[in-house]
Amino acid sequence: MRLVLALLACCAGPAVAQERAEVIRDVVGNHVLPRYAALDEAAQDLDAAAQADCEPESPALREAYGEAFDAWIAASHLRFGPSEVEDRAYALAFWPDPRGDTPGALRALILEEDPVVGTAEGFAEVSIAARGFYGMEFMLYDEEFAGLGAEGYRCDLIRAQARDIALIAGAMQEEWTGGYADLMLRPGGDRYRSEADVIQEFYDALGAGLEFTADSRLARPMGEFDDPKPARAEARRSGRSLRHVRISLASLHDLAERLMPEGVVHDHLGAAFDRAETLAARLDDPVFAGVSDPTGRFRVEALKGAVDRISAVGNEELGAALGVAAGFNASDGD
Amino acid sequence: MATRRGFLAGLAAAALVPRPTWADVGSPDFLAAAKMPEGDYALVGLTRDGREVFRLPLPDRGHAAAAHPSRAEAVAFARRPGTFAVVIDCQSGEVRARLDAAEGRHFYGHGAYSRDGRLLFTTENDYGANRGMVGVRDATAGYVQIDEFPTMGVGPHEIARMPGTDILVVGNGGIASHPDAGDVDLDIPAMKPNLAYFSEAGSVLEVVELEPGLRRDSIRHLALREDGLVAFAMQWHGDEGEPAPLLGLHRRGEDVRLLSAPGPMQAEMDGYAGSVAFSRDGSRVAISSPPGGQAQVWNADSGEWIGRLRLRDVCGLSAGPDGFTATTGTGLVVGFGGEAVLWDVAHQGAFDNHLVRLAADL
């Protein structure tokens, strides 16, 4: 029975070129482009809010920051093409940061009152650890940075971070609409030799996004049973740890739906996503502080298990249905 | 019917016919194993700019051939935990000798020749005693086993010879295994990997361990620079949320230096380094990760981060004309020095984990 299901699944997938082209049109037009457009818009708003008021506790600034960060998390699994030029994705999001490079780089800038914050060109040359949403979170929400160095310099730094985020988001939006979307819609060049290559790119993005949520967002704060690490939770200063898991799952679910719009594999994936999204919605532990006690830890662990389960369905069923496979070496280590 | 006289004449002829050298088979710079589209396996001779000079059938999925320093002769091991290896004549494609692991031993898939090519050293498991061994075989006499010595650790993986010497270095991965359990890692909590140096006769010269927090960082693959600097690549079996370093540098008598990629880039490797190499001029060092789809590059002297090459299913890695040459499971041979693919050549088949460098004295 299993085999029969697998065969049905295979043939219900976009095996033929026409269906593949339709899937690519849908993913590019209704998943990728709206996300990069939304990020661009929210990032321009963040820039405007910071230039208007750089006070870290300003409600307008924090709201704009939150909206732009949300928009990035929803797009952050789409790590190819424009996001990979000049390490833009890392300039927006330098995390995890196990060695504390971000606070270190920010401290150095502030204490030396480094004038690079004065121009966008200058700031673009600053260590990527000091740039982007995670660096800005220290400036807006961390107690140490609320009082470090001179207030005027901190204000200039916040404005430089917001401007930099807006410039990067704008550049990515421009490249997506100015040619990269076409590369994916009309494969045949060096970057994507065929529609299968484009489908592979989306499939890899789905897998990498799920793995990032399971390993970095959930396993990192869990640590070991007798050595939990709640301080490693993503964006805990701004209380966004669980929120990122939810935004990311919703976005990955949307991608999965478009890659496999119907059939048995669609249903299996949908059920796995629903389970994880339900657990996340019920968790009520915004920064995973609960990992320090057994009950709270069990709930975070259950969520991680549910995300791992989505990955397993993706690897075991979706790959075959889409006609893509894990690499020869990647699947057999030595 | 073979007579005694005919047999002796054959032996004499074999002794007189000069064995083919690497120049006789097109002067490859590397050997790689590949899985062909039809499912069979091949041993491929490649030049450093990615051209193929020979392709020979392998009896099974081969792994990490060790290359004789002068004769066109390569050892291909069965997949772990294999109990045999074959010595292949790279001119005729014939199996010149078959190596069987001794009773109670299995191979780990790597080997190295002595400087003069007379001895072959292989990493093996004495699974009854749960200890690593180096098997010593006479390459001038049908590869008969003549000796063995302990590796001072569990689960030895790659073995290499220090350039210009007969000193051997072994990466003891620290992971126990047993043929009854197949290719399954046993007793991860007991891991205690190390890097161990030996004289040709098997005397221990130096054993280097990592700090206690890195007990689960399995030391597996090695690359050597002419001045004796050893690069070792690791595979992390600890907390999956906290990526550990995957590359270390060591010079005898000194402390280990561990290198990591900046912040989030370290996690991209998935805790797995599959191969390690120095660039041709020795100034850079790189590790590859097939699950991470990339190779990461550092300055080998300062330890400064240089960048990463994103490349699907990259694993085989060695020195190349533009710094490094890499091979992939998609059949590419690629030249790179840092973040960009400088050239690539597509081949039939999927290249297996390693790209073995042929160099007279490396």
C-alpha cells in the first residue's frame, strides 16, 4: 500500500515540464516576490521611523522595527540570488552569534565613537555583526547598550542601522524584480539550467528553513537536559523568540503548499505543519524561558519534534514527488 | 596447465617488466572514486584542471584510494566497516592484490604509503578490544601484512605521512564501532578523539587532545603542508544547536588552533566537515561540507576568515591551480580560491567523498 501511495504521489507531483513551470510561476509570483516587496516596504518605514525618532523606547520606532523584522523572518528562508550578493542576508541577520561578535562590534563602535556611522557608504563597510536586525535589537532593547557611551552617538548608530537595513532590502527588491525572478521563470542559463534546478532551489530552501528553526531557534535554547540555555533564545531581548518560530513555520507552510498543491504528499506535509503550528500557538512561552524546568522543556522539545517531523516528510516524500534528491555525499557521510 | 617451470618463468617476467608509473597513465594529479549513472563504481584519474586521464571499474563502492608514491597503483577500500581493499593497477585496471583485514579487524577506509612506497599503513579497528590499530603491509610482496600497532585512540580515520619524513599522523575519531552494528556510531558519550603522531615503526611521538568541551568533535580527515603544519577536519556529535569548530591546525610541539566561520556561517556546515585541504601555495586552508553545500576558506597562517564557496554536494577537496580543486556528487570538478567558482568541468557520475592528491613527496 505504501508503495502504491508513493507512486501516486510521484505522479501527482509536477513531474511534467508544464506543471513545473506552473509551480515556479506560483512560487515566484505569490511566495517570493510579495515577501521581498513587503520587506522592502517595512524596511523603508523603519528607516523613516528611526530618522524621525531615534529614542530606543519610542513606540513608533519599536513598532516599525518589529514589522520589518517580521517581514525579514517571513523571507529569510529564501537564501539564494539577491540575498547572497555581498553577504546581504547576514548583514540583515547575523545570528546565531555564539562568540558574541554582535555586542563586541557594537561596543567597539560606541566606545570609539567611530565616525563610520555618519554615512551609509561608511556603515556598509562595518562588520556585518554590528549591522541588521540583531544588532539593532541590542540598541533598542538591551540594558547595557541603553546607557553605553554617548547618547548622541547611539542615536546616530540606530539611524545608520535602520538606513542600512532599508538600503539592503531595497537592493534585494530591485534585483528580484529587475531580473532574478526572470532567471527562475525562464531557466536555461548558467544559474538554473532547467526547471528542475529551480524546483531544487525551492526544495532546498524549505529544508534549510525547517532545519534552521529546529536547530537554531529551538535546539539552541534547549541545550542539554541538565544544562538548558534559555539565554541563547533568538531575539529574546525583544521577546520575539516564539514569534519567529511561528512566522517562519507559516511562511514555510505557504512554500510547501505551492510546491505540492495537492495529493497525498501535500496532505502529509499539511498535517505535519498543522501539528507544529498548533503546538507553537499553544506554547505561551515567548522567549522559551520554560526550557529551564522539565515541563516547559518538554513542550519546547515537542515543538522541535514536530518541526523535525515536517523535515522528515519533506526528505522522505516531497523530494521523491518533486523529482529532486539529497546529494550523493550529503546523504552518506564518512 | 600451469607447470612449476611456467610459474617460475612468470614470476621472473613479472619482476623484469617495469611496473607502470603515474606518467604512464597520463600523469593524473588526483584520484577520485565515482558512482556511475548505471550504478557501478569507477576509479577516476584527474588532472588538477579537471581533465580525466583514466577511468577504471571498481568492484564495489570504493572509498578514498591511497596512491602509491611512484607506481601507478592505488588502494581502494570497501565502504566502512569493510574487511577488504583492492590494489588496482591504474594502467590495466587489473586488481593486483586484495587486502583482507586480519581476524578481528576491519578497515576504516584510509591508508598511506611510506615515503619509499614499500609499506602501506591502514587505519583499522580491533573491535574486540575497542581500540584503533594501524595495519602495516609490504607493498613489495603482495601486500602481505607484516605488523600492526595501536593508534592510541578509538575509531581512527585518516592516516597521513608527514611531508619529507616517514612520520605518520592519525586522526583518532573517538567513535567506537562494531561490525555487528553495521555503520553505526557507538557510545558517543565516551568519545575522546585525538591527533596522534608515530614513527614508521609505530612508536608514539605525540598525542594531542582537544579541550574537554570538544570531546564530541570527532577528528577524522587530514591535510598536510610541506612545513609540517597539519590541518584536521572534524565532525560534531554534540549539541546540534551550538556548532563547534570543524577545523583545527596543529604543528608538532605546539598548541592546537581551532578555526570557525563568523557567527551564523558556522552553523551552515551542519556540524560536518567531509574533507580538508591546503591551497597549492599553502597560504589557505579549506574544509568542505556536503550537507552544508559549501566549502569554507581561511588564511592558514593568521587564521583569518576568507569566505565560503557555495556548491551543491561538494566534498572532495585538494590543492589546485587556483588555490583549491573540489569535486561534487553532481559530477563537477571545480577550481576556486575563495568565494567564487573560477572554472568547472562536468563529468559522468557522482564523485565520492575524497579527492586524493598524488604528489611524489607529500
